[in-house]
Amino acid sequence: MLSKPVIQNKGRKPQNIWLVVFIAVWIVAAFSNNAESTSNIISLNPTDVDFKTVRVGTSVDVKISNDSQVTIHNFTIVKFSTGKKMLSIDGLKPSASFNLAFDRAGTYVACYSKEKDVVGQSTCLQIEVTGLRSA
């Protein structure tokens, strides 16, 4: 008697999970009121509940800072139009910061969480990079 082999997919994460998360966040943001600011500083705080939009100019140094009291995990920036992961940092300690400049205009989505290995509870923000330098 022949039986079919059982194939299990334990422990394997879908490769496009970040793209799915970013698209879902983008859709939710489109139907909600979103806060928008122009700044050269992006303050990360995993307790933020509003989807924020930040506008920056190309080639402008943007300071990204963890202003929370906890380590931020899975900080990832994805270019929305391509789904390409541009940056990924596993752990950003409290008060840590770094500078980043975007060399191409476009829409980017940054997501992060206060819990390690928790994709569904991410805080996300939209970064609009314009061709002109922001004031």
C-alpha cells in the first residue's frame, strides 16, 4: 500500500512577507487620516499608533533615531514601487541613531517592532523622498 508523503512547511517564513505587510499598511493609511511632516529627523517610537508620512529631499542626510526606551527590532526600509528591501537592521538600542540619505525620489515604507520576530505588530511610516531638497 502506497501513501502520499506528508510535506510540512514548519519554520519557513514566506519570502514576500515584508511586501505583504507594507502593502497592507499602505492600504490602511490610504483610508485613514495620516500625520505628515517635513523633517530631517525621523524619530522611531514603537508605541505610535498613527501611520505617519515624512517628506525628505534627495541627498539630504536624515537622522533616524530610536527615541523609545526599548530596543527596536526588524527595522526595515522598502522601496514601495519595487518591493526591494533597501535597509534592514535587526536591533537598534534605545537612544541609538544613524544618518541616511536617499539618492532617488520615491515612496519608501519603514517598519519596525519592539518585539523580536513579531511581524504582525509592526509600527510603520511612509517616507516620501522628493527630487528637491526639503526645507
